[in-house]
Amino acid sequence: MMHGSLPAKLRLLRAREGLTLIEAAARIGISRDTLSDLESGHRRPVMPTLAKIATGYGVDVGDLLVEEPAREEPVLSGKALAPQ
């Protein structure tokens, strides 16, 4: 299962395949502008578009839809601890 938001997942899937926006859009069957808008989060896809994306990248639609919260990394204060 993939983690993250839909735009992040789409960028990751395209990067894994080593595709340009134009190549990925052609594979999926949507316009380059649509894919760009989806990857940048400026647009949310309708179900037929999600189905095309899933088929084009060989993943389940459900994997694209499930958004999991980002894991928080511990924050270090930047202060050194005094030796004891």
C-alpha cells in the first residue's frame, strides 16, 4: 500500500516509471495539463479518471484513494545534553 496524499502518490508513481508528464498522460489516456493539475493538487479526479490512472500505472484504485496521515518525526531541540 502506498502512503501519502493523492498528488504525492501520483508523482511517486510517475517517478518510479521514469516517465515525463507527457509520457505518463499518454499512457493513462488523459491530457498532460490534467495530470499536472492532479499531481500539484489543483484538481481532484473523478472516478473514471482514477480508474484510468490505476490501470495506466498498474495499481488498485483503492491504493490511490486511501490517504494516511504523515508520520511525525521526532523534533530535536538542538541543545546538547550535559554529561552526567
